[in-house]
Amino acid sequence: GRGRSAGEESEAASGFLGHWVARAGGHREGGEQRLGMKFAQKAREVFNFGRESTRELQVGPSFWTSGDAELHVPPNLMHFELPSSVNEKPDVQHQMEKLCVKKADLSFSRLCFLGLLSGVWMVLSASCALTAAAGISPEVVQEWPIISKFVLSIFAPVAMHFIVVFGGEFFSGNCMYFCVGLLKKRVTVQQCCYNLFWVFIWNALGCVTACYFCLNLTQIFAGEQEKKFVIAMAESKAQMSWTASFLRAIPANILICTSIQMGIAARDMAGKIMVLHFPLTMYTVSGFEHCITNLVVVPLGIMYGADVVVSDWLWNNLFPATLGNFIGGGVIVGGFVSLIYSWNEEGQPLNLNVPKPLKRRASLMFEGVTSAISDTIDDTKTAMLRKVAHPDDVREIDANMHILRDIRRKVEESKNMIQSVEETSEVEADHPAQEGDKTNGARAASITSAENSTRAQC
């Protein structure tokens, strides 16, 4: 093999192997000889494939040192896809949009029933989790506090399994669904606010009602150890600061909505339960705040005698947790999902269909902040120049600053004029003039001339 290329070596090896098999097959009769020839043919195909692969991926000697090497990428390489056992990203996005539209079209009675049922499921899973965690010896919990959190995280996510599988209305998940629907223009802001408001109300009613009838009247936590555990958990949440509740609620709903999204991506029931469970385990062990969970734990502690002022709990814990859950699940997860699934092949994000008034207000806000920062910098520079400049030059400095601000003002006015003309052109593109309609034609001609004059003026 010395001095020979890889292709020559593979050809020599295949020839030798075929000769040996043919010779071995010659000493046998019939089927054995044909079997040997087939084996030789397969061997040649294998070695030929290796030789073609070597020629296909051959590069120059400067491959590791410079960018001048010649790379050969097969044309069908980028079209290769591994078989997937999960739903693809566009399918997940379309399913989320479909669920958003279905939730927006629910009747009021069905929305109330599903929201109440989700609250009941939360109470049932919380009763199992709290009972298991409260049954651990206080000495063990004091030595190993992670044990009680881990036990809670095993049973608490069961409610989410019921909600996703049976289709309940849950405030945390609806934050993500409706933010995706808003960005894709599948629902209106009014539908979003209507659904989230009533779902939250009926989730809260379901949690409090089920706590009273299933956990308080039955005296499940009447034991001394269980009662102390429930009261301590309720008081710790009620005494939390506003900022801590808000910041802990954001990652909580990020994990919850991520688990829901992964559940949509899974195709079989076992996969859905697995991917729903572990992100919720992460949020429970980490000690993050969830508004619907707090509507179970704190009212339950109050029923068993916890020293909680309801108004303080509502303001310092429930309200900031609700706001943080909306930001984490809706703004962050819902917005990022729309952005990730709307990325095109060229690596540029597509239009997320943000409403034009919102775009305009955001643009004006950004321009105002930028202008204020620029004016502050200019004023600082002017003050510094005044200190070091000659008295005769101060007047010139002031005149130059006035000229600079006038130029900036005119540039901003030009930008606004161009933007207004472009918006008018978009409206005309959406509603083109029909043939023979002289009024629409004259209007289009006037808009075109106004556009040309405005651009020339700018």
C-alpha cells in the first residue's frame, strides 16, 4: 500500500476479495458459487462507496490553515432529514393557534365549567402533594430541606396532566396561547382580556371551593404535623415581598408554558406525560411562585388557622404573582414561540403582525427616549465647552448647537412624512382601485403625486 492513494487501495482490496471468493466458489457447485459471487458484488459496492466518499469529501492541504480549501457539499445534503417522533415546529405553532381560536370561541357556560374543573384538579393534586410532604419528619426536613420540595414536585404536576389531556381552561397556559394568537392576528385584544379574566376568576373559585369541601370539611390536615406544615407554607407565601413574588412568578410560568408546548410536540400519551412532568418539577423544587397554586395553599392555610391578612396577601403575593405569570408565559414564552417559529430560511424574522398603533407608539417612545438622551449629551458637551472655551467663542458654540438641533428636528419631520406616505401606500395596496372607477383612479393619482413631492421635499 505504499505510495498508493486511498482509491487505489480500495480497488485493490475489492479485486483481491472478489478473486478469493470466486476461487472459493469454484470448488463448490451451483448455489454456493452464486452465493459467493453475490458476496463479491456486495463487497465491490462497499469499496466503491468508500472510494466515492473519499473523492467527494477530498480537500486541499490547507484545509486547517486557511479558507482557500475546496469543499464539496453534496447538493442533497441540506434536504436530508432524520425521521422524527415528535411534531415539527410549524405543526406545534399551528396547533397553538388553533387552540387559541377554539378557546376564544368557547361559550361562557363552557368556559366557566372548564375553568372551575381546572381549579378542582389543582386542589386534588395539591392535596396529595401536601399530604406526602407533610408526612416527613420535621427533623429530617430540617436536616435535608430538599426532601419535602422533591416530594411536592412529584405529585403537584399531576393537575397539569389532567388539564392538558382533558382540555381544561387554565390561566397560565392561556397566557401563552392568547399572546401567540394576538401576534398572529388570530384573536382580538378584547377576546384575550375576556378569556383571561373569566378563566382566572373561575380557576380561583374552583380552588377555594374545592379546598373548603374536599380538604377543610374532611379534616385531612387536622393532624398536628400536617396542620403546622400547611400553616407554615401559607404564612411564608403571605409574608413574601412584592418584588420577590413578582420575580419568582416569571420563571415559574416560563417553565409551565414550556412544558405545555413540549406536550403539544409529543405524539403519544407517555411522551406527553413525561415532558409535562419534568419542567413542572423544576419549578416546584426551585421555589418559584404560581398564582393558581397560591390560590390553593394560602386559602387552605387560612382555613386551618394561619395568621394571614387577606389584603396583604392579595397585594404582596397574589397580584404580583399573577402579573409575573402573565409576563413569563405570555410575553416571554408566547412572544419567543412566535419569533422562533416565524424565522425564515434566510435567517431573518418574519413580520409578527404587531398592530400598527402599537408599532407606532413603540416607535415614538423609542424616538423620544433617543432624542432625550441625545439632548442630554449635547447639553453636557456644551457645558464642558463653555468652561474651557474663550468668551468670544461661547456665542459661536451656542449658534452651532441651535443649528444642530434644527437639523435633527427637520430629519425627524422628514422621517414622519415618509412614514405617513408609506402607510397611505399600504392602504391603497390593500384596497386597489377598480377599473373604470374614476374616483378611485383620481385618488390614486393624487396620492402618487403627493408621494413623489413629499419624497422630493424630504
